[in-house]
Amino acid sequence: MPDISNGVSSDAESLAINQGSSGFLSLSNTLWRLAIVVGIAQFSISIWNWEFSIFLETFLEPWQLGLTFSISTIASLTGYFLSGTIADRIGRKRTMMFAFLPAALGLLLLVNYPVWPFIPLEYASIMFGWSFIIIMSRAIPADEIEKTGGHNAARRFTMVLMPAFIVDGISPAIAATLLNLGLIPRDLHIMAGIGSIIAFLATFLLIRESLGEDIIERTKKGPLISFRRLGLNFWKLAIGMFAFIFFFNSALAYYGNLIVGEWGLDETTFGYAWSGFSIAMVLLMHTISGYVDRGLKKSLFVAILTNGVIMALFSLVSGAWNLFLLNFIWAIPVVMWIGAERTLVVQDVDEENKGRALGTYQFISSSTNLVAAPFGAYIWTVTGSLRTLWMISGIGGIISAILLGGALQSMSGKKAAKASANSD
């Protein structure tokens, strides 16, 4: 049996990568293997996380919900900060295999001790492991994109997530049906734990190391932390996105509570709508990501502005049909956001720093949740209305998009950005 743990499996794929050929749906065999593993891993999150805040609301106070999400954010931030640096030094595959250990442990504890004050620690353990998986799902495509000179970058960053979005689309619908048949959230957590173990095994069998040994050795000789080497464009993007992500996260944590609570819909309808959003992503991502590759900055600006408008609309309407319609429309700017943002994060960063760039960016953007989730809980408590929270977040998102536009416009070309980084 041939060794599939490292390198390219055949001369044909090697030639395809060197020539920038993308393969079926713009993905090479290496990225398809990653896509399958990420899809399996997504099941261990999607089968239960969609209704987690609804589950917690049955026995926790709003401040406890906010604290739970804040502690999990700290765990995720730690994971984001560590994962990129670790992956640049020991490789993507080993880092990804490690990620499933704390995730499985957290799920095991959640199954057996779903009570306060253990829940924040259990959720934190899951999110710590999941943060590593998120960064690896971006770092491996970034490695291959570097080898092809940026060919179809946004499309490949997006399409590698297609199985994950299919799973994310199916899982809530399956879970909602199972809950209707008499299962309880604990059963979903058990299924998720089994999924994380399968994902660990799939990583061992399928994932190939995408980072060359020469790059790993070069990284080990360099500084452990290299913020200046990430370049000026990286920092303009990170700062420009910060305000929007704050407003986005302050509302999104309570999405299920809005729909099931103030909209008055049941969990099953919410689960099906969540599924519809992910399926819409799958149907749209190949076409839309192709347009994103033609104009990264413009696409990101339009995506963020549209997100703000849609969030405000959630505060104004009600009903199942409006929920399904908004979820379908919402899929369009989210696809644009994913492809444009991830490409811009790494396109001007040297290959030995791409993992750290991805981890650092996610650390910065996710750090907003330290105050975003409590801020959302505070607005909810003071006003007694999640609609008010979503309107405030939507307006804030629109204003943030305008500020982001200025940051994007000031970003220099690739050569200028690298020259600025080297001069530091």
C-alpha cells in the first residue's frame, strides 16, 4: 500500500499543481482529501451546536450564557494563536490530529456532566480543538495556492468547504427530526463525540502533509512570533474588519434565541432553515467564488455591507417564509466573505508564515467575542428584546463596512506590501 501521509501521490497530480490546474470543482486530490475530513469534522459540531444556545437557555440565565460563550472564546483564541505557529513548525497533519483530542474530551464531558458550572469548561475544550481544525482547513489550501501562484485562490478556499457545508446543511435537519422523535440534546452530543473520533482516524489515513520539510526547517530557525513579517496589508485588513466582526458576533451568538423566542418559531423550523442556508452555500459557492477571484477587495466590501443590511432585516420581519428567504439571500455575501477574506489574509505573506498569518488573523477577529457576546447579552437584558440587538448590530455592520472600504482602498500591491514588511 503506498504511503499517503506526505507529498503528492502521483506525477499527474504533481504536474497539475505545478501548472495551476485545479481539478474537479477547482480542487486537487489533496484538497479533496482535506475537504472530506473537514466534512466529517463538521458533523461533530453541526449535529448539536445549532441548538446549543436554545438548550442552555432552558436552565441558564442570560449572563451565564454570555459567560459560557466568553470562556469558549478565550479557549478558541488560545487555539488560534497556537495553531498557526505550531503548524508552521511541525506540519499541518500532526497539528490537525492533535485538534480532535480536546474536542472529543469536551464532548465526552458534556455528555456526562451537562450542568453549571462545568458547561463553560466543556464547551471551551471543544472550541479549543475546533479552532485548530478551522486554521488547518485554511492553511493546507494556502500551501497549495502558494505553489500555483495564487491561481483560483478564492474559489479553492471556498470550495474546500463544500462537504462541510453539505454536512452543516443536513445535520440540523437530521437533528431536528431526531429531537421530534423523542431524542434529547445529550444524544446529539454522543453522536458528535463519535464523529470526532472518526474524523481523527480519517485525518491519519487521508490527510497529506502540505508544508515542505525545507519550509518547516526554515520556520524553526526563524522567530517564534513574527508580527512584522505579516506585512502592512495584513494589518490593514485585520483592523478594517475588527468593528464589523464585533457587531456580527454580538448578535449571531443569540440567533437561535431570536428565531425560537421573539419570532415564535419552533426548533424544527429553525433547524431546517439553518440547513437551507448551508445548502444554498453549496449551490452558490462555485459560481460566486469565481466572481470573487476577479475582484477581492470589491467583493469583500460588498459582502460586509450586505451582511449588515441582512442583520438589520432580521430585526424587522417574522415568519417561516421570511426566515428561509433571508437565509438563502444571506448565503451569497457569506460565500463572498469567505473567499475574499481568506485570500487577502495570506496573499502577501511568505510561505513559512502563512499558518501564523491565518492563526493571528483569526485570533484578532475572534477576540471581539470577549466583549461581543456579553455586549449582546447586555443589550438583550436591558431592552428585553433580541430584535433591538439585531438592529443595533446591523446598523453597526453597515457603518463598519464603510470604514472597511477605506482600509481596503489603502492596501498596496503585493510587491509594495512585501517591501514594507522587509523594511521593518
